[in-house]
Amino acid sequence: MVYKYFEGGEVFYNQGSSFVAMKLLKIPFDGAGFGKGRGAREAPNKIIEQMHDLFLNEAGTGCDYQMIDVPVNHTNIEETNENILKAVSALKERAIILGGDHSITYACMKAFTKQHPGAGIVIFDAHPDAENMFSPPTQEDLLIVLVKEGLVAPDRIILLGRRNWTENEMRFLQEHKIRVYHMLDIQEMGVETVCDAVMETVRQWPAFYLSIDIDAVDPAFAPGTGYLEPGGLTSREIIYFCQRLKLLKNLGMMDIVEVNPPLDVRDMTSKLAAKLVKELS
Ligand SMILES: [Mn+2]
């Protein structure tokens, strides 16, 4: 057996070689915020290019991908969000979204929670993204806007990988009692225990969205991103989380954001993102 079952949980489980179909949404938007995400527009195509070198995933599942291009306007975030909303709302089944900067998760989540009232979100990120309150949100304040606009209940949010924050962000997380597995928690508890705990919680939600800011991973493994934050997850650890979380039936949408090919080293980061797409499929 490749994956262990999640005790008591409903799982998606494929043993041996099989084929699945998956929609891949390309959202090459990097126009939000203060420009740290610039370059992320190149990520979707770069990641797809890297996927050509990967065949079956580790569990033996192959996948037919259907690519969908979402039109973006780098100087107009509202227009871009409208396009994202339309594209994600049209999805009927599980899909993977390739950003783009982290601001895209706002419109994706808006569409997702409309389809799945009461849905939650699991976010891998080195940062809480709760500093300012711009609306529409940038990658700096995604979380704050999700909560303030009532798109997600604070107790249906789980953050993983946090290791840098501001005072405002710390206060926000505490005030709203948002569940956070900081890097230190992950180190002390161990990845398996944390993953078990996360799954135990999210399987009780009607549905959940998985958002992976690649900066949750240590820059040693994923240097191609705008904010380098030492002390993150290893590539193996993020792969492990993906392999297990995707077993939950109520996982709906997933995104991988903040991959920045112009800042990358030998396409390491795009390659890792490509690997995550395969393991999530
Ligand atoms: Mn981040």
C-alpha cells in the first residue's frame, strides 16, 4: 500500500495504475500589491512545461489534464477577479488552479464558497497575509478580507507553515482564534501528527479549499518566489501533506501560487509545483 488510510475518514484511494481526469486552471495574474509577486504570471506555463517530465504519480495514478486559460488584466484586479469568478463557478468537479500571485485565491474562494456554503480553507504559507485591508485583497491581506467579508468562518481556516508575521497579523490571528500550525509546531509535533490533526478537523467541514503559497516551502527547495523565508517545510514534507490531504473526499479546489520563474534557480520551484500537481491529481 502506498498511502496509509486515514482512520475513520472517507478517502479517495487508488491502488495500482489508474487514470483520472483533472482540470487545470491557468491564472497568470501578478498585478496585486507592491510588486513582490511580479513574475508569477510566467508560472502556469512553466509549471505545465515541467509536468512533461513527470509520468505517473507516486501512487501510480496517471492523469489527463484539461487546461483552461483564465483571461487576466494585470492593471485591473477587479476585472481579473470577475473572470476568475466566472471560470471557477463553471467548474463542477475538483480542479487545480495555477497562479499567479496569492491575490487570486480571493475570487477562487468566493466562487467556491458559493458552490459549497460553509466551506473552509487550508492555507500553506510562510505568512498569515493579514496585514492590511485592501478590497479587493492583495497577497498581503487575503486572509483578513476572507474573514471580514464573511466568505469563510474563522474556525474553518487552518494555516500551516507560518514563520514570519507582523504584530497586526499576530493580533488578528489571536482575536479570531484562527488555527495555525506554525513551523515550530510542525517541527515539534511532527508532520504526520499535524497532518492527522488537520484531516480530523477538515473532514467535518462540508468542503474545503487547499491553497499552497510556495513560500511555505523552505527557499532551499523553492527559491523561485518573491519572499524568501528561511526555516520552511522541505519539499518532501509538502508532498506528504498533498498526498494525504487529497485523499479527503470533501477536498474541492486547490491552488498553487507565488511561483516566480524569473527568480528561480534551474526551474527547481516550478518543478516542485509540477510535482505537487501530479501528487494532488
Ligand atoms: Mn506568503
